[in-house]
Amino acid sequence: MQYKYRRAKIEELDAVMRIFVEAQNFMEANSNPQWPKGFPYKNDVEWSILGGLLYAVTEENGGIAAVFSAVNYDCDYNVIEGNWLTEGSYLAVHRVAVSDKFRNKGAAKFIVNFAALELAKQRGRLSIRMDTHEKNAAMRALLSSNGFTECGKITLIRDGSVRIAFEKII
């Protein structure tokens, strides 16, 4: 399947939220408590779209297969129990969610191997950093099998929950 990525559009907010709900349901079905009911919150997603931080991965016919956000800095990454691979600038990739219709069809792999890599290079970043819940087996496997190194644990400022931190040098 051929994928492309672009910034998400505000008129796609409802479609994006459906993808987040599908991803949340998938996590819950797989005993992964990473995203509690309602997370990410609609007003946060709207802000991410308007701020140009949320990207849509589209398939050949233009439908949204997946979404992710990309930022140049994440304060949650300032303190790590372990060690990052780099000390320089990085691209933080968050909120990766794949539509049920495109699950296991390479959309998440496209994000970590192409879209995030391309964005990081465009922005002059040295690496890509991501984090996930210890029970998110699917994401941990995806990152480990696509060149990311497990670097340690971080604690989220918003709620004190712990995440496994990964980094990939580009």
C-alpha cells in the first residue's frame, strides 16, 4: 500500500477522533491502559491540528489511514531513568494511531520509517524520540524492529505515569 503524509486539516477533526477512539479500543482490548477513555481529548486534538502539529497518513484514495503528532521538544524527555543516545536536537513523535481499516497494513511502519524520519531531517534534528506504555506490546515491537533503541524510562509530568523511552539516530 502506498502512503503519504500531510498536516491534518481542521475539517477532518471528526475523522481523526474516530481513529483515536479505534486505537484506544485496540489498546484496551490488548490490556494496554496507555490511553484512558476520551484520551486524547478533542480540544487537544483540535489545538494540535490548528497548531500544525498533527499529521494525517493517507492512502492511495485519500482516506486517512493513521495520524501522529511531531514536535521539536518534549519536557517529559528532560529527565530519563537511563540514557538517551544523543544530547542534541530531536523530533518527538506522539499519538500514533492507526485506523482499524488499516491495522497491520504498514501505516505505523510508514510513520516511524519514513514520515518521522523525513520530518526530522527537514527540521535538522539528530534523532527521533518516542515513548510508550510498558504494556503496549505492538508499539514496543514496532519501534524495536525498526531501528529504535530502548533508552530507559520517563515519567509524564501531566499524570506521573511511567513510559518506556526509545530513540533512533538519523
